[in-house]
Amino acid sequence: MKEFNGLALIHAVNDLAELLGRRTTVEEFLQDLVTTVADHLGAEVCSVYLYDVEQDLLVLRATRGLNPFLLGKVRLNRGEGLTGQAFLNNSPVLERDAAASVMNKAIPDLGEDEYPAFLGVPIRRNDLGIGVLTLQYREADSIDPRALRALRTLASHLASTLENVAALYELHEEPSRGVPSKAAPFTSGLLQGTSASRGIALGILEYLDGRVIDRTLPVQRSIEDAIELSARQLQELQHRVDQSLSDVALMIFSSHLLMLRDESFVGRMVDLTLDGSDPREAVESVVADFSRRFAEIPDPRFQEKAQDVQDLGNRIMRNLQALEDKDGDYRGHVVAVQDLFPSELVKLHLQNVEGVVFSGGGATSHVAILAQSLHLPVVGTGDPRLFSIPSGAQVVVDAEDGKVIVAPGREVLETYRRRVRPLLDRSRRSEEEQEKVPSPLTSADGTPLTLLANANLVKDARSACALGAQGIGLYRSEFPFLIRNGFPTEEEQYSVYLRVVESIPGLPVGFRTLDLGGDKLLSSQMGREDNPFLGYRGIRFLLDHQDLFRDQLRAMLRAGQGAEISIQFPMIASLDEFRAAREEVSRSVAALQDEGIPCHSAPQLGVMVELPATIEIARDLAREADFFSIGTNDLIMYMLAADRANHRVAPLYRSVHPGVLRALERLTGEVLAAGRPISVCGATAEDPAMLVFYLGIGITRFSVDAASLFRVSRILQAISLAEAGERARQMLSCSTLEELGGLVCALRERLAPEESLPRRDRSGNPGRGRGPG
Ligand code: PEP
Ligand code: MG
């Protein structure tokens, strides 16, 4: 019997655990673990069984001494065999002659017969069973009396590591991530959720990871060929994206392509295959290793990478098995996914998906805005039954009303079909065929009005141009940053901004500097905050990061050379901040001129009014700012201290509120008295009642999403300034929400009767704080 030293064993195991996450895979770690323990405790066999919660089974994950081909295949119920007993009763089991025990379960081909002496200790963390560590000996006398204590210490020492390992196994084995296999299937009914965009989709449900391949299918080509083919497919996909979404294409696919050149990733797959591994196993183990490492880093950027790795692994595996590349098409399908990242959404859009459901409540605002820009019906739901819907079920994604209907009855389906048809017809019509904003645009009494478009992507600027917008009122510059999850260089930004300017030739473009923070986070750079909406947002962040600010301003100024551009700053809270931002512009102009780089030398500089304090200092700001742009999405949230993504207070978030209306009137009066232009770029500019109010208080300039341009122009044409003035006065005289409600309903009904009923639909949160209140 070998002498053993308990402390040495713990040290040895600690060393192994440290390696986990740095250079060993989970499988390697477990294998090293059982070998180390067996050696230290003088056992012929050491095995680890981990509990699979979803399957409610104990699974053999590593063994030294038993048949390795049965790893993952030996599965025991709780209480089954001696191992199952140790787990069930949460107490060690020691049997000197296992075969003689009534509890024993003989497992064919496992090779236990030669090792009759058995010692098993449960692994638990808090109250949760994680698995069982077992030792087996040829001779009963070989069991060192101290082995039991050593093994128990070890089991408690390793519990949290093994808990993570067990979770990873479940993650890898789950065919459709998040699909609880034991839950009763949800075959028909309604899931309530929150809309991230608008529209309705009908389709067959497919889980995003449901594309995971059948590992048992035969290999048809070499690993090298499969990798090469994967790279070619991605390049083609990137090229296709490039046509329609030039600004986001590169940022999304470049990381995939990069991984396909990475020696530690694909190189390792090739090496494993050369060493004799089955290529499918090689792909699986490298992908599992990489995605685990990424997933373990508590930063959403890396979680996204973990998804990328799995996506890539699936592609290589499909190519190995020469399966049809199904990437091209989700036509007729609705996809369900756990987390929805901007890049995933763009990919799905390119794959012609009809609609998307994701798990969780509200979408982050960038996902919501992207979904809007892509005209994709997207609903988020916190209902866990989402993942119990059998894939292949027919579903309706109703992003007009924030719900998902599974296996709708005939009548419901017909009603939805009738609603979807006009939407589809409209979206299929090319922009040239759609109704356009008339030029010139006037109110009913002939007063000239300006209708601009909000743009998030280059694609939106193109649509805006085709739909007759008089320019871009608000270009949200954060999108390339969010999609890339990092900071693009000055050159990269320049090429995107130039495309925006060129998309709408001869017309003004209003750039907004980076508005990160709140729910638009590059978390690795920005860190977590308890109250992100009251935190490091917008101009605050930029003024603190002068290099980034300068890169962005230089890119905007260069792109604006020879064009009519303006620059507005988000979340301005004081004249001091405005001055500091203006200084940065002057410095950037001077630097570009010094360097002889052509640029716009004197863009109009504006303030976004998004904070209550900004209203109070409007007169001072108006002496120095060239224009004002009211961001009601944020302004209302801050004025009423109500986050509309929080369903408890969402009904409190409303533009038609005496306090909000009076503040807007005061602001507008002061800005106009100072002779400065003022416009509204928040979603309230799409609400008929608010449009009447705005015209009534003197605002004649609006910026709305491209998809709403025509609708808004029609409403504006139907209002005369005299009537608007009268209505605004009435609204301003109301002291209660109730009184206001009556006035507003009548206006909405008159100006947009077809949409006046289900307001809730469209308050339907295109993200946090967006949508008319
Ligand atoms: C706003 O707050 O109204 C606005 C237009 O900015 P964003 O929606 O990008 O926050
Ligand atoms: Mg805002």
C-alpha cells in the first residue's frame, strides 16, 4: 500500500484546478484529477460521476482504470448502484466486496469486476448534489483508513470547480440550449413578452442552436478542407452583408474569419486529428474548450465570443459531414434564442428569418433599435416555457403587442395572416415604390415644415433618402461601436460616416457624438454601475476620454467636408459641458487643418435636451449653441423618474403629462426667442397628439425613424397651425392626466384612426424609453 500525504494531494489537485481555464480542457482536467487522486491514494481506479440536472442522472465523466469508451455513456439514476446510493443519501459508501452488496449494479463492459473494493464520496456544494468521487481497489486491504477522510476533504475542496464543470457538460450536451428536456412540452398557448420592435411574423419555430449537428453522422471530408470551406462560406456571407449593411458587415464577420486563421483554435483541431482523434471529436473538444473559457469570463463581450465559437464549430462540423450549408435560409422560420446580441440579429436578418423570440424581458436599446432598422419582429419573454415549445411548432411573433402565440387556432391564424399581409406587402415594396414625404412639406395652412430621419445604420440613411426625408436629423453614431463591441479607429469611423453622408447627397446630416452608457454598454471598457442611467453616459464619458472623442470628431469633420453637417452632443447637463465639447471640436478642426487634411471647418453645434436641468439653463445655452434637439425618449424618463422597461412603472412614462408638456413649452419659447432652431428627435414625434402639441408651441422641425416618415408627414399635413395652437393651449391648461387623456384620445382618433386603439402596442418598448408615451 502506498503511503499517502493528504496535504500533498490537495496541493496537487489545486495545481490542476489552476490549470483549468488556462491551458487544459475540462476533459483533460478531470482525467488529470482522477489520475492524481488514484496515484496519491494507491487506488487502481478513480472515477468522477457528475450529476446532470436536466437529465436527473449521474454521468461517468472521467475514470482512471475503467473502460474509457464508456465516458458519458454510463448514466445512473439517483440511488442506482453504490455510486447512486452515495449521491442519494449524501453519505460515503464503503464496500469491501461490492459484488456482494445488494445495492451494487453491475455495468457491462465497464471493467469493474477486477476491483471489488469500493469507496464513494458525494460531492456537494451548499445543498446541491454535484456528483460522486469513487475509488476502487483490487484488494480490500489496500483501502487506507485515511483515504475516506482525504477523499471527503477533496470532494468539498473541489465542489465549486466541479459544479462549474458539470454545468459546462450540460451546456455542451444540450441540443437546444436552454431547452429543459424534462419540462412538459408547451404545445399551444400564449407567452406574454415585450416588443423590441414592431411587426408580426408567422413561422415554424427553430432554436438557434437547434442547428447543432448530429455528431454520429459520418465524416465526408478532411478537417483541413472543412476549415477552408468554412472560411470561404464566411467570406461569401460577409460579401452579401456588405451590400446591404456595409457599416456592420466587417465588424461582425471579421472575428469569425480571424478565428479560422488562429493556430490555437483550428490548428489544434488539425493537430488532434493528426494524433489520431476522430475529426468530429477534435472539433467538439476544441470548441468546448474555447467557448467554456470565454463563457467563464464575466463580461458580455466574451459571452458573445463563446457564441461565436460555437457557431463556428457547428459550421466546421457541418462541413466535415458535408451537410448542406443551411446558413442561407431561415425563411419561413421564427428563431428562439437565449441571448440576443446585435451581431446575431444581423446574421439572422441576412438568413431571412421571419421573426425572433429571445429569453428575458426588455431588449437592450441597441438590439431594439437594430431590430427596428432591420424591420424584424422581435419579442423578448421571461416565460421559461419558451424553451419547452417543440421545435417545428407553428408560432406567431406579435411584436405589435409583445406576445408569442404557439400553435394558434385557425381563426387566430387567419386574423394574423390578414394583419401580416399588408405589412409584408409594404416591406416587400421597394423604397422607390413606397409613399414618400411630399416636397415641400407644409401644414394644412401652408406653413413650411422640416421632416428629417433618424438613422442608426447606413442602411437607414439610404432608406431615408429614398423615402423623401429632408436630411438626417439624428445619426446615432454608437452603432458601429456596439456591434463591434469596441472602439473603431478614426479611419473605420470615417468610412462609415462618409457612407452616411453619401447616402443622402446634398442634404444635411446631423451627427450625434457617441452616446454610450445606460443600456448601451461596451462593458469591458465602461464597467458595471448600479444606476447606469444616472451614471457614466453620453457626453460625460466622452469628455473623460478625449482620445476617443477626438477620433470621432475628426472622423465626422472629415466625412462632412463639402457637405452640410451638424454635430449634437447627448446628455448635456451644463453650459460648461457644452463649452468643453465645443472646444474639442475647435481643437480637432485646427489639428486637421494643420495636418492638411480636408474637413468641415465650422459645423453647426447643438445640444440634445435630455435632462430636466438642460431646460432650466436653455436661455444660457441658446446664447452659444447653434441648435437644440429634444430627445424625449430620455427626457421623459428623467423628468418622471420612470423607466418604461420596468413594467411596474411603464404606465407612468408618458409624454402627455402636464409637467412634461409645460416644460417643453417653456423650453421651446426660450430657444425660439433666442432665435435658435429647435426640433424633436425622440419617438414622441411619431405620436399624432404630440405632433399637434409641438406645432402648437412653435416647433416645425422633426426627426423620426425612416419607416415612419410618410405616416408622420400625412399627419402633419392635416393640422393647421391655428388649430394646433388652440389644442396646445387646451393641453397646457389641463392639470390631470385624466383630463389630458380625453383630449389626446380625440386627437389621435382623428389624425390616425387606424392606430388609435392599441396604444400599448406601440409604447411596446422598442427598447428602453423609446416609443411614443
Ligand atoms: C432620445 O433620448 O430621445 C434620443 C433621441 O436619443 P436615444 O433614443 O438615442 O437615447
Ligand atoms: Mg437619448
